[in-house]
Amino acid sequence: MRTIKIMIAAASLLLWAAGCSGAKQEKAMEKNQKALVVFFSHAGENYAVGNVEKGNTKIVADYITELTGADQFEIVTHKYDSMAYMPLTSVAKEESEKGEMPEYEGEADLSAYDTIFIGGPIWWGTYPRVMFTFFEKHAGELKGKTVIPYTTHEGSGLGNSEEDVREAFPEAEVLKGFSIYGHEVRTNKDKVEKWLKGLGY
């Protein structure tokens, strides 16, 4: 009887070890998947950080690229160029209320990527409307892909961005989003690093 118990215990230990090995292998495979950071970022006058040459969301996108090797596609529109903070908030509010879809430059091929980070500032409770133009153009293209939202903000957190991404890409696996204060991004890279480590990077 004692021999049987020892054999059962040994078998259980082997199964546990195999399971752990498989989990580590799966995590390594996830790390090696090809990733893309899609983002919109506003340079110029920003709340709490003043007039900046590089937008807050772009800085986070650069951290993600540095730490994961992800490629980048920046959603670029010149609609807001040289616009001061207060006039910009009025334009963003009007766009939100009217459901406008501003155009952007260039295009991204999402088919080559397994994981898509989607980043932007929070304007009136969610991503800027130009990002919704991107979402509409690429609806249906992220089936089975992993999508990871992130935002920069000054008190709104994720807003409705995570829910809006789920609605835009219902066939994707949308993970819990990450948010960081815009005034922290230049001095708190460690927060981004900690978030990415939690994802397995």
C-alpha cells in the first residue's frame, strides 16, 4: 500500500512539473508574438505638462516599443496642429457630441500582428474621435488577436475606452486596460514596465 502511495505521489509531482513547464513555454511564446502599438498622441499645449514636443501617449508608446520590441503606427491628423489646450477641448467636445470621424494619414497592416496595443489620451470620456475613424476602417480585422488598451489622462483613468474597444472589435480578446497620468509619463517609466511585466513581457 505504501509503495502505491509513493507511486501516486511521484506521478502527481511529474504532472505538476509538466504543467509548470508548459506554462513557462506558453508565456515565452506569447513574448515572441509580433506586437504593434497603434496610438494617437497630441504634442503642443497639454494640460498639466505645458507645451511639449512629444505627446504623453507617444512617450508611453515608445516605452512599450523599447520594452517589448513592438512596432508602431501613429494615427496622425493635422486638424489639431498649433491648437492651444482650451480651444482643443471645445473642438474635442463638439466632435464627441456630433460623432465626427476625422481623417488621418497613412494606414497600417494589422494582419501581420498577434497583439495590438491601442493607446490615446482621454478626451471627453474616451479616446479622441480620430481613433474611432481607425476603428471603423479596421472593424473585423482583429478576430482572434489580443488587444490591449492604454490611456494617458489627468484624472479620467480609462474612461470608456476599454468598453469602446470591445465594441469596435468584438471578435478580439481585449485585455484589461492600463492608464497613467500624463504628468507622470516622463518620470515614471517603471509603472509602464511593471504593467508590461504583468502581461508577461
